[in-house]
Amino acid sequence: MPKHSPRQLDPRAPLVLDTRDLPRRPGALRELRRVVAAPADLGVELIGVPEGADLDLDLRLQSVSEGVLVSGTVTGSARGECGRCLREIDDSVVVNVQELYAYEDSTTDETTDEDEVGRMQGDLIDLEPALRDAVVLALPTNPLCREDCPGLCPECGVHWDDLPADHSHQQIDPRWAGLSQLNRTEE
Ligand SMILES: [Zn+2]
Ligand SMILES: [Zn+2]
């Protein structure tokens, strides 16, 4: 039983790497620089790389005895919203990728689980899962527009930056103010 995912990789997909011109001789190297469009949902709930935005791949593909080691960096822009005030955030994300992809039917392929070592499909490598993991780890789970963002007033929803320093909702309702005065006269 092959352990590979049955999904057939598309060699033209932006994050599928073709190793046809990389000799299967340990030590053989190939540099891969490419700008591709980011796939959908690349990120976490509050921040991520917008779909279609540029992803800069700067990778090294190296033949090892049982597969190909992919290493390098992927750089992209990230957009999201502040976890405290919901203001838009423009950020960038740089991740390091280092992942081994085993040749089909190699000993590594036969003896390891798919979540330990990546798998090649013929000459093709699907970089997307590893890239997703790396991007998710690199992005903040609680992004902030700035370190000390004070957030919003919970009563009126206005940003504390836009409110006077003494802003408060503790003011006594004028009708109750009248009552308290009444109480005082009775004493
Ligand atoms: Zn904020
Ligand atoms: Zn308020």
C-alpha cells in the first residue's frame, strides 16, 4: 500500500517544486528563486498573507541519499487586524523552511510516517503544507497595531487614543442626580 496521498500534484501549481533538473546524486544542489501568488487561507484567524499576494521563495534544493532537502526562506506581506482595537495591520512575514522530502519507494518512504518526513511524488514536491505550518508559527496569534495599543472603550467602542483622558461612563444620570439631592434635603 503506497503511503502517498492520492492527490496528484500539479507541476504548474505555484508551490509545487519540480526537481527534474536536480540530479539524484547526494550533494547535488539547485537554487530556486521564484515569486508566486499566495494560496488562500495562509495564516491565522486575525492575520495572514492575502490570497494572491506575492510570496518570495528563496530556496535551495539539495539531493540527499533518500530524497531532497528543501531549505531557505519565504517572504511575504501579511494583513490583519489588531486584536485589541481592530485597526488594520500591515506587516510582513519571513519564514525559514527546512524540510526533507523522501523519494517514492525509498527506505525512508517505507519506514517513516508521512507527518515525520515529507514525500515526493515522482519529481514533484508539494511545499504548501510545510509553508503553511511555518507561516502559522511565525504569525502572532494576537496581533497588535502597536505594542501598547490601549484598545477600545468597552462602553462606547471608541479607541482610547481618540477619547479625552478623563473619558468615563460613570457620570450620574441627571435624574438620579436630582434624587440624590432630594435625599440630602430630607436628612
Ligand atoms: Zn490596536
Ligand atoms: Zn466610552
